[in-house]
Amino acid sequence: ILKSADDGLFNEPENNEVDFNGYVKDWNKISEAYRVTKQYKCEKCGIDLDDFQGHFYCQVHHKNGDKLNNRTNNLICLCVACMIGVLSRLIQLTLHNGSTRLNAMILSRTIRFK
């Protein structure tokens, strides 16, 4: 289910069925397969999350933000703390650049206000 950067079988975005959040329908399988190959270890800080409860805190992020590009060179395995750091930098960058459309998208999907 994982595709490498040079894999010619990669589906172009228009051929992928996506869910409400923009992920391909097989995203859960792709994400799980990638986390298994990385042994549930954060690629940024190195924390080992390879235990039953730790799996919940291990996430897969699209490096370039394109949720349809699920090639292994566009994925990174992150712990929740590192994922929050990545997302907060994206929000800061977005606010700095003044892109209200992207800002609204990021805020609506990653931050829940009470």
C-alpha cells in the first residue's frame, strides 16, 4: 500500500477518492503501514512509541501538505508533541503570509476552541 518516490503506480490526485477532510479512502491503512515501517518512532525527536498505548500518540504527517501525495518521501512519522510543533509553525507561517483561506482551513481542522 506504500509507494516509494520512484513508484510509477502512484495515482494522480484526480484518480483518488477522498473523504471529507481530503484524505484518500485508504489513508488509515497507508498511515498504519508507514508507522509500522518506522517502528512507531518519531522521526523528529526520536521518541519510541512502540507500545500499545504509544501507538495512539504516533501520527503521520504529509511534509508538503498534499494529502493526496502518499509517497514515502512525502510522509513523516511524528509524536503528538512534534506534530503540534509542525502545525503551529504552519499556522504562524500562514498568519505571517496573510493567506486567510489556508489559515481558515488549518484552524478548522487542527484547533478546537472551547
